[in-house]
Amino acid sequence: MRMLTADSTFPAGEGENREKLQGKFHRIIDSVKRLWCRAGIIFIIFMVVVAAVVLPLVFSLSVRKEKTGTTNPEAGHANCSRDWIEFGSKCFYFSEVTSNWTSSQTSCMNLKAHLAKFDSLKELDFLNGHKNDSAYWIGLHRESTQHPWTWTDNTKYNDLVPIRGEGEHAYLSDRGISSGRNHTTRKCICSKPKS
């Protein structure tokens, strides 16, 4: 096989043409190498972005899914509607929509439920374990600080845990049960008996 080099056996000028062609060929090869290198770098950056953005999202969704059904043998969905979580004798719905306490109660009633009522510390722990980092309205309310706390079904609250604040409507937060004014918007938890 002959190498592309200038040779005295070729007619004048043909060796120069071969050198020019050889130079063009090397420039094209170098351009292709740079293009592949850039494509490789872009692919690596893409994979890093996927790993940094998508994987944590998938992980958080799987953790959330795990929390809703498998962390407690009493929790499940068997006797509850879709998007509701069964616990004990009740079904709970964790709303993602924010509204004031009164509108939240109306929304729950439209779902044939009420703002959440808990009857034991076990139920309260369940609610705390599923509420994520948000504050959620629950079914406790009072007319003023001089009146007792009652549930939306008008039964008196048994003071199972203290309620902080001077508001008339209770919500569940990372600090326990607090109270606020009706005009504040929060997510809510609805509850109803299992069907």
C-alpha cells in the first residue's frame, strides 16, 4: 500500500495536491473527533442532570408511596376510595389544595367527609406521619378562646394533646396542633368512616 507523500516519481504539482488533500482529510478527522468529544461531554452533562434531578424525585415519590401504605400494618387503601388512605376504621384524604378552614370543611363535605377527626394518639401519629412538611387544617374549632374545642360533628374535644395559639381553628403542623384564624389558607385532611 502506498502512503500519501510527495514523491519525485509523480508529475510536478500532483504531490502538492496529495498533500493538500491529506491536510483536508486530517482537518475533517480532527473536526469529527472534536464533534464526538463534544457529544460525549453533552451526554455526560445530561446524565449528571438526570441523576441530580430525576433520581431524587423518583426516590421521594417512592418514599411517599412507602409511607402511605407499608409503614404501618393498619394503613392501607383496601376499603377506601382512590387517593384516600385507610387507617383503623377511617379513610383519610390529604388535600394538596390550600384554602381557609371553612372552605376546607366544605370541600371535605363535598367528598362526603369532614375535616379530620382523630380519636387516639395512634391516629394522630398516623396523620403526622403522612402530612409531609405542610400544615393541614383538621376538624377542631371553637367560637372564641373562652369556648371549648369541638369537632365538626359537634362532639367535645377530649384534650388528648394541647392546642397552641389563640385562634379559633386547629391545624396540624410539625410543632403539633396549633390554632389559627379562618382567613389563613392551608391544605387540609378529610376523614370519613370506612365503607
